[in-house]
Amino acid sequence: MTQYEDLEPCDYFGIEASAHLIAIGWLAQDRTFTMADVSEAVFEKLCRLSQDPWCPVVWAGVHYCEFCRFTGGNGTTHFKGYSISGFASSCLFVPGDGFLFVAPTSIAHMIDAHGYRPPEAFCEAVLRCPEMRTVAYLKAVLANGGRGLGDVGR
């Protein structure tokens, strides 16, 4: 998987889109990352948002967790009825303030299994994020830099 430092522009969806996309949780084995507690409220909301995330592109594969030594993070665990996967099969777009945070869908696994702590600004945005695929969510995506994401890959 491509690696980005937290809070840096994310050009994974093209240079034009990177002006409005901020990377979160694009971790790699050869880089350090912040480890600390995450509130259960943030974790549960991330699990909920990750169940059927809106994404402007269709992925042709998955990226297995490179931190899981033996299983590759290829299993699924459960938390309060939500499925948590160790592999990234899509991205999660969380509206910020004039931009979108973009994280691999495996971010909940990274928090739960590997102690990753996303930046506080992202955690706050997760708690404010409208429910996935609602009109309020789509309006928030459009209002915070999501216009043109539907043109990715054209």
C-alpha cells in the first residue's frame, strides 16, 4: 500500500484532488506512527462508517496488514455487531473543515490490533461525521473538497 504521513496531502486520487485530501492511517512497517489510546466512541464510529463506505473509485484488490506477522491481517473480528477487517479494500472519506480526511478502511484494525492513534483533528471529525451514504454525508463531502472526486481515473 502507498504510505503517507498523517496530515500530509494525499495524491493517491490524483494531483488535482490532493489539494483537498489529507492522509490518515496510511501506515508502513518502515515508518513510526503514534501509539496511544483512542476513545471507544471514536472507534465505534469508525467501525460504523467503515461498514459500507462511500468511495469514488472501485478497487481491484485488497492490501493486507503488513504489521500482522503471521496472519497478514486477513481475518475479520467483530465489535458491537460491526465487522473489522485487517485488510484495506477501500477508503474512508471523513469531512474536515474545507478538506476531506482519507484513510484506508483498515484503520479500525490498525487502532484495535496495533495501537495506532490517529491525530486528534481526525478523531474529532469522525465524531462529527454524518452517517455514511446519507444526504447530509454527501453534502458534507461536496462542501469540503469532494467535487471532482467522481472524475478520478477519467
